[in-house]
Amino acid sequence: MATKHIAVVPGDGIGKEVTAVGKKVLEKIAAKYGHTFTYEEALIGHVAIEATGDPLPADSLEIMRNSDAVLFGAVGHPKYDNDPSAKVRPEQGLLKMRKELGLYANLRPIKLFDELLDASSIKPEILRGADILFFRELTGDVYFGKRERIEDGEAAYDTMIYYKYEVERIARKAFEAAMTRGKKLMSVDKANVLESSRIWRETVLEVAKDYPEVELEHQFVDAAAMLLIKDPRRFDVVVTGNLFGDILTDEASQIAGSMGMLASASVGDGTGVYEPIHGSAHDITGKGLANPMASVLSAALLLDISFGMKQESLDVINAVDAVLKAGFRTRDIANADTPADKLLGTDTIGEEILNRL
Ligand code: NAD
Ligand code: IPM
Ligand code: MN
């Protein structure tokens, strides 16, 4: 029996809808195992800008720092997506949270539940058994490099920059994970063109000397993007930079069937943040259509990684699996054969998950 304090940070759009389900799952687990979980909500993104003018107010950050883990939803609003001139933006809150909490490693497991073999646009015989763990570097790269408008606003640049220490620490985490899995690691870069990728590759090769048992493979990001779809089972652990990791994991969500299935853990120096990889999904916000499984599976990662509660975490994953086995689907993972009575919304599929915990 443990006592833990959790910051709940739903953010915007479907972030609110799916995080509510993720939180209920944590409550149910606490009740089942006799743990005491306390919760504190904090604002981030568009809702924080509306309330305070700041996408990550100081007290939100304080709440996160003082918690044992953070369950985060998503940020974003169409108002900013369609206004490139906006100076204050929801996404700044997310990037600041990652930087301030030192969350340099973003673990994105791509795990295909067997029941969803037909939810993907990739052929089942290519997909069956795919199981990938991405280590996306999260506090460096072009996301945090110097940027500027120049030439009277006629041009702009963003700097893609990597320090060796940044590459080294994420590479070590990936090698450590590879040791516990299939002892295979793919490092993805663009070292045939970019100097920051050459420092990436050079550093990964140095770290590799400490892990002689791990079979290390390098791929250029363009080829890696192709191979993911051609032969997803050839991937095991992957380590890559912030931008390449962002793009490749959205692509890889199609291996798991949908963006609505992909959870992630952002870890590093302090409190861990657990977040779906998807965004605020304006196109389905407020319709009750969002798949909450990415948030629920993020809660499972939270239990495992931040609290060391392996069995509790497994219970959550098994509950999701059981709901899928029972044939329940949200729209994003349904197909023409899904019977109408099995097609559920965010809250109703959430209830089915809770019933199986
Ligand atoms: P998105 O991930 O929000 O949506 C992409 C597509 O996937 C949409 O069609 C959406 O309906 C679908 N989708 C996403 N999550 C789903 C779920 N749980 N269930 C069912 N369908 C789901 O990406 P986008 O449309 O490019 O961006 C929308 C906004 O979200 C933007 O403002 C962007 O900046 C922001 N964003 C935030 C995060 C984050 O907070 N981590 C991540 C990505 C995008
Ligand atoms: C993600 C998102 C964010 C990113 C955006 C919203 C800043 O796409 O969490 O994957 O690019 O990291
Ligand atoms: Mn993304």
C-alpha cells in the first residue's frame, strides 16, 4: 500500500476527455490495491492562456514538481494553428514543461494488440507480432535551438543542434532497454547530410562500446520511415532525435492501429510525465468520439515506471486487451464489420475498461 500524489493536467480539446478516463482508471487501481492516490489539477495550453495569459503558469509547474507523477492530456487550439503570427501559443507550454522538468527521454511503445490486426491499413501478415520501443530525445534538437525571423521578416531559421551529452544520456537509456529486450537497437539520424546527426552517430557509437552484446544498426530517417511500413517486425528498440522521433512515431501509430492507442512516458531528471502521443484533435473535440486508450495506457506506464507498480500496470493493460477482445471499439479502431452495439464513445468504452479492472 502506497501513498502517491498525482498532478492531472488535461490541457485542451480531447486532452480533457481522455484524461478524465485515465484518471478514473488510476482511482480504480488505487481502490483495488488499497493505495492512496491524491490528485491535483493544473492548467496548461490554451485553457491556461485563457485563464492567465501564460501557456504554463508558474503554479502549474509547481504542482507538477511537487507531485510523484503527472498525467498529461494534450494542448492545442485551431485558433493558433491558423494564425502563424500568434506570439503566445499552447504548444509553448508543453515544450516548457518538458524542458523545466528535464524530461529528456520520451518512451513511445508501439504495441499492437492482436485484436487490432485489422484496424491498420498495413497487411496483417506484415504486422502480426510487431512490438517496438521508441526512445525519442525530448529536450533538444531543432525544438530548442536558436530561431529567428531575419531579412525584414522575409526569411526565418531554426537551428538543429545536439550536444554530445544530450545524445549520450538518451543513447544509454535506449541501450539499457535493449539489454532487457531483444538486444537490438536501431539509431535513426540523417548523418549523410546533417552535422548534428554526425555528432549523434559518433556519440551513439561511443556509448555502444559499453554494450557489446547489443546489436547496433544505424538507419537514415528517410529509409527508417520506409522500413517501418515495409517490415515493422524488424524494429525492436529505436533511438532518435526529437523531430525525427515525433514524425516516426505518428507514422508508427498506424502499426498499432490508431493515434488513439499510443501512450508515452516522458522521463529524465525529476517527476515523470505520462502523455498520449496524440494532440487535442480539434476535428473530434466535444463529440465523445476520442479513443481514451492512449491515456489509459499512459496511466499504465505511470504506474509501472514512476511507482514501480508492475502488477497494477499489467492489470490496466489486460483490461484494455479484454475490452478489445470483447469486440468493443471506438470509431478510430472500428471497421465496416464492427456491429453498432460494439461501437462506443470515450466514456462508454472507458466504463468497459473500468468494469474489467
Ligand atoms: P492530433 O493528434 O490532434 O490528430 C490527428 C488525427 O488523429 C485527427 O484526425 C484526430 O481526430 C485523430 N486522433 C488523435 N487522437 C485521437 C484519439 N484519441 N481518438 C481518436 N482519434 C484521434 O494532431 P493534429 O490534428 O495534427 O493537431 C491538433 C492540435 O493538437 C494542434 O494544435 C497540435 O499542435 C496539437 N498537438 C498536441 C500534441 C500534444 O499535446 N502532445 C500532440 C500533437 C498535436
Ligand atoms: C507531440 C506533439 C508536440 C511535439 C507538439 C504539440 C509540440 O506533436 O507531443 O508529439 O512536437 O513534441
Ligand atoms: Mn507529435
